[in-house]
Amino acid sequence: MDIRPVDPEEHPEAARIITDALLDDPGWLGVGPDNRDRRRRVLLAYHRAVVRVTAKHGGPIYGAYRDGRLAAVAVTFAAGLHPPPAYTFARYVPPFLRAGPATIVRALRASAVQDKGHPEEPHHFVWQLAVDPPHQRSGLGRALLAHTAEHAEASLYLDTANPDNVPYYASCGFEEIGRAALPRGATMWFMTRP
């Protein structure tokens, strides 16, 4: 395994990995379209925008590589870089517009919940942590978190809408600092690692 910054030409693959890893995540089930294929299209377009915005205004974006191929990704904002400029919000809107009004409303509600969860003090935001499904449960996510923590100049912060991730992140040194309701009965947990 090799961990290094993701090259720009690999950004589409990073977005694909995030999408495939989170396609059936409870948060995205609460926000996205009910139809799995439509939800995948929305998520893929959204995650492409996430990676582009992070590459331009945040970072670093780390990748874990197996046999020279990108297998996992951590999309992060170093302390002081989040949030990105307000105008970048327009990059995330088109996929949700195509998904319809109900998805737009749910996405805006979820975004507001997510934004309120950030701690007041400077923090390194792990916006997306995803392992390609064929490589899950192989230690890549844990290795990416350890690498990110080693290079961060502030405490790490992340959020998750998957209850299975809460004990996983706790085993990586994260502590829950709050939680909030998301659309369709989902919950978002806010966690930090000193």
C-alpha cells in the first residue's frame, strides 16, 4: 500500500470511488433519489464537484494505492481552508436540480445540518473518506485517517450518517461531539480526533 496526494488526472476515479462507497449510505438514502441508478448519477456528479472544489480551495486529497491503482481516498480541508468560498456552492447544485424538487429540499436541509456541526476551533476537515468496495475492510481507510492525522496541523473533524461508522471512527481515536437529524429519519454524527 502506498499513500500519497491524488494526481488531478485521477480526480474522476476518486469521485467514482466515493460514489460507489457511499451509494447506499444512510445519509444518501435520506437525501438522494429513491431509484438507485438515479441516486448514483446524482452522487457521481456531486462528488466530481466536491473533488474539484477541494482541489482548488482546500486539500490535501490523499489516495491509498494498491498495486499502483487508487483504491481509497480522503478528501480533506486543512485547518483554515474550510469552508470554501460561497460561490462554489453553485458547483454542487446542478446534480440536485436534475434530481427534482424533493431531492433539492432534502439536500439543502442536510447541508445546513452538516455545516452547523463543525467545531468553533480550527480543525482539519475530513470531508470524504471512502474505500472502493472491493478493497473495503482491508485497512485502507484506517491508514488514510492515520496519514491525515500525521500531517494535520489541527485536530481532525468529520461527520458520518452511517451508524456503523461511529464505532469504527471511535476505534481510530475520534470522539462524538454531537448529532443531528437528517431527512427521512437518518442521523448525522459529528466527531473529532484531538
